[in-house]
Amino acid sequence: MTILKGSMDNSPPPAIPILGGAEATAFTLAIYATRSSSANIPTQYSSDRLSELGKQVLSLIITQYLFRKRPLLTSNEIESERDAILNEANVLSWLDLYPKEKQLFLEMNPLRDQNEMGLFFLSYVGAIYLSNGASIHPVLEEWIIDLILRLDIRSSMLEGPGYSSNIHYPLPPLYTGPHSLDSLPSTPANFPPSSTLSTGNLFNQDNTLLLLNQTAKQKGVHIDYRDEREGELDHDSLWVVYCDMDGHVRGCGRSKKKKVAKAHAAREAYVAMGW
């Protein structure tokens, strides 16, 4: 996996989410601290702990990004591509996009090797995750996905028909708690099959479409649905409906009934938008 050559090289890098909250200063000192000064940093925010947290946050976001790719990847393909994205060369290439932060780290930590440079980037991610609470999670996801899209994954599993490296499949909110590792879900978000959607709650078929359309209209978001048949035999085939919002895929539903598939796609899109 290498940096994508082309127009992406000339585009500005995505802005780093800022370190916020009451303990922003403590986080800043922790990620830039030299080893000799680490004793002055609270153990809770030591750079090695932050880098481990950052690695797990990156891994989770990348896993969910790959989980939602089209065409669908197998579990082995998800694992393989996640490991390829998280290799040291890519992490260092992301750090190179931010020369100011890199230079400041080098000024405070001269003669650091590549491994420590990579750990610095990971600790920065961990600090961003902890310092801003739940409000930063969608911003953190968007930043990391933008970094992923700068990589050219040269893998045969991604070169089949229908693959497009510039399609952005957004993710639903990943976290439910602001400051605890327990808030990181151990598995990707799962939605019930289209055929089991309840008709007695907010997300029944009619309410789902109505709620999504009304909310999108209020927010000035354009919705478009695309459908196709999946399968060769009529009695075995499924309707597949995609819900595009402002040109990006936000939801996908599958069912033998087109209306049910559309409602499922709308429900998934509503959740993905965080509404």
C-alpha cells in the first residue's frame, strides 16, 4: 500500500481535530514529552498509554470502514487490509502531512527513530479521542477516513469489477461514552434484517422514510435511492436499495420486497447521519 499518486497529492491534508477539554494542556505535554520528563506527566496520560489507545481507535475505525465497503469483503480480507493500512510506512506518511506537529516533536525529542515517530502519531490520536468527549467522535472518524482515502491499496481483492477507491462510505457513530475504553464497541454496529423491521416502533417502513425525508429536507440534504436485483432466479432474488445523500452512500437495504429494502436503507442512512 502506497500513497495515491494523482490529484490527492495536491489537495490539502484533512485538518487535525484539536485537543480540547479541561485537560488539553496535560494531553499536549504528554504526547510531546521527552522520556526524561515523563515522570512529570500523570501516569494516566503517559505517551505509551495514549499510543496504545490511539492504535485501538484507529483499528476500530478502519475495521468499520472496511466492513461497510462495497463490494463486501470477507472477514479475512477485512483483517488483511486493516493490517496493510496500519503498517508503519502509512502511519509515518500520515505524520508527514503535518510538518508543524512533526517538527515540534523532533525539536523536543531529537534523534528519535521511525518507531517512536509512529508512536507519536498514535498517541496524538489517543489524546484526541480522550480530550474532547463524545462530540469529537464523528470528526475523528471523518479525519481518519480521509487519511485512508489517500492510500492506494494495491491488493487483488480490491481490483475486481465495481470497486472504486474514491467512494466514501461513512460510518455510524462508533462510541457511546466520552472517556472510557469500555465505550468502544467490540464489534461493528449491527442492524436487524429488513424482513424483521417492527411495524410498531419509530422505524417501521412508512415512518422510516417519512422521518428521513423530513429531517433531510430541514437540513438541506438531497436524497436519492438506487435499486437493483441480486440473484438470477426470481424466487431467490433480492432487491438491493442504496440510499445516497448528497452523492454519498449512507445506507443499503436488502429484501425480497423492494419497499422493505428501501425502508431498511433509509433506516441505516438515518443512523449513519447521526440524526
